[in-house]
Amino acid sequence: MEGILPKLPLANWIDDLVDWMTATFEGLFDGISNGVGSFVEGIVAGLGFVPSILLIILMSLLAWKVCNWRIGLFALLGLFLIDNLGYWEEMLETLSLVLTAVLISIVIGIPVGIWASQSERVRKIVVPILDLMQTMPAFVYLLPAIFFFSIGVVPGVIASVIFAMPPTIRLTILGIKQVPADLIEATEAFGSTTKQKLLKVQLPLAMPTIMAGINQSIMLALSMVVIASMVGAPGLGTEVYRAVTQIKTGVGFEAGLAIVVIAILLDRITQNIGKKKQGGTV
């Protein structure tokens, strides 16, 4: 087959495209890099300014308030264990990376999801792109991130955003589409505008589903911390990656345990926020 048809120079085309984008949009990429880097550093500095014991108590109280006393107790013991093992700074760096990636995913993902839910044409364009984003191996995201943003925390955040954004978009579309048709007809019968229908009916009823998408985005962003450490992103992922390369089983277990604690806390808190939203809209 290779003798019949010449090989398409696809790799060369991609390299040329990346080189053109890097040269043409250098100022834009530098601005994004500086903005994202400063935002992450600001979160780390803000959280690091608070004494660890006080932050542990505050986060435990938040978990108790949003969830229940069991999750609050788990937060207290789990965060204290992370501090005791010496991974507090790394945990803050990981948390800052995840929060930044999820915030960007929400800011971009929810408006795109709303747009796609209101337009069949947009949805037909967006859904295949989401399929591609979710089926492509996570390591592939690191390549353009490195080319455009060098190494460090910024390419880790960008790769995490690409990896974590699809659930937010998908479930925003799903949540709005699942709003009962009779409610939509009733709002239209009372003369509601499209904006009023969206803001006062569709979004409030879709909020539990949207929160489920945000929950999934948080978990996916957290799952990227180890992969992002390969391009210089700091945090617990770096400790896991270093333990793997140096075959330090104990260190890898400790850092992995810290990631598990953070994952459980973020998962339970966002899940319960979604349940409370659902209870408020019933």
C-alpha cells in the first residue's frame, strides 16, 4: 500500500502549523502564560499565608458544613496526616493547579454548553470536538502545551483544562436539554424572553447536572497532576513521578495517599453542593 500511495506528510503539516502559531501568536501565549502563572502563584501564596493548622480547621469546618461530621472528621485527620508527612506545600501547589484548571474549565465550558444547548448547529460542531478531546491520550496534550508555553506550571494547567473541560460542557448541554418541555412552554406562554427563560428556568433546574459535570472536571484535573509533573508542574505529582523514576515505593505511597485525600474531599464537597442545589430547585 505504501508503494501505491505516498505517505501523507501529516507530521510535517502539524509541525508547520505549530511553528506558525508560535510565531504569530507569541504575544498572546506570553500573556496567557503570565496570567495563569501569576494566578496560580497568587493562590499558593494566599493559602500559604494561612498557618497550616488554621487552614486544616477551616477546611474541616467547610467539609462538615457542606457534607456531614464524618467528612469533616476525615478532612481533619487527612489534612493533618498530609501536614505531618511533610507534603503540605506540595498539596497547596496541587490544589492551586486544580482550582485554576477547573475555574478556567467552568468559565469556558458553561457558556459553550449553554450556547450548544440553544443551537443545534453549534452542538453538531462541539460534540465531535468533545469526543476527540476525551478519546485522545492525555500525554498528547502535553506536546502543544510545551510548544506554546514552555515548561512549568502553565502547560500543566493548560493540559489539565483541555482534559477536564468536556464533562462540564457535556453535562451543561444535558442539564438544559432535560428541562421538562411543559415548563418551557409555560414560560413561553407567559411571554418570557429567551434570556429570562434561560436564567430563571433552565439554568436553575439544570444546576444539579451542571454541578455533576464540574465534579467530574475536578476529578479529571486532579488525575492530571502526575502527568503534568512531567513538564515541570509542581505539587504532589512531582513527588509521585520522582518516586517512580527513583523506585522509592514509600515516598510514592505517601504522595499518592495525599492525592487520594484531596480527591475524596473535593469529590464529596462538590457532590453535596450539587445535592443541595437539587434540593433547592425541587
